[in-house]
Amino acid sequence: MSVQNETTPTTDTAPATTHGVTLTDVAAGKVRSLLEQEGRDDLRLRVGVQPGGCSGLIYQLYFDERTLDGDLVRDFDGVEVVVDRMSAPYLDGASIDFADTIEKQGFTIDNPNAGSSCACGDSFS
């Protein structure tokens, strides 16, 4: 008598734990440098959007020690980038970079989902 093992097809129904935001090597290096200056290794870079600004949505970019229920996390060579589930669709495919030129210094977000943005570049729709 032979026994056959039944295999049950599996479906990947587990919720996504990552997001589509990317962090350039330059930006990751700047984040590491800022965290080292602060003497903190327990912080992660949180990126999100919220209503506001002259175009409808504004970016949020700050260090956070918390990880909230539903957060999506992605690691970039030791730098964790966290996006909340509500912001993830607005930021999917966005790239965060760091500029240090005469004209501009700071983090920049290149977001393919932004249909339009205001002149200051701080908000989009």
C-alpha cells in the first residue's frame, strides 16, 4: 500500500512588510552620519504624507524611535526606512536622495506619483 502526500497549494496572503520607497547611497550615508552625531542607533527614518500644503499633500521626513502597527519597513545597508500603510500608495516608487550644493542642501524626494507640486516643492497632489 502506498501513501501519497497531499500538497495543499499555498497562497501568499501575508500582508506586505516592505514598501516601494528607495533611499540612495548618498542619502543613506547622510542618515548614518546624522545618527552617529546624535549618538543614536535606535532611530529609523520615517517617511509619510499628510493633508496640507498648497497642493494638497505634504511630505513628512523625520527620525522616529517607534515602529507602529501596520508600518512597512525596508533596510538600506543598516538604515531602516519606515512608511505607514496609509502613505505607502502615495510614495510607491519614490526615491529619497540628499543634495549638498550651493543651490540646495537637504533631503529630496523624487515621487513619480506626484501629478503636480507647488513652487516650493514641499507639497504635491
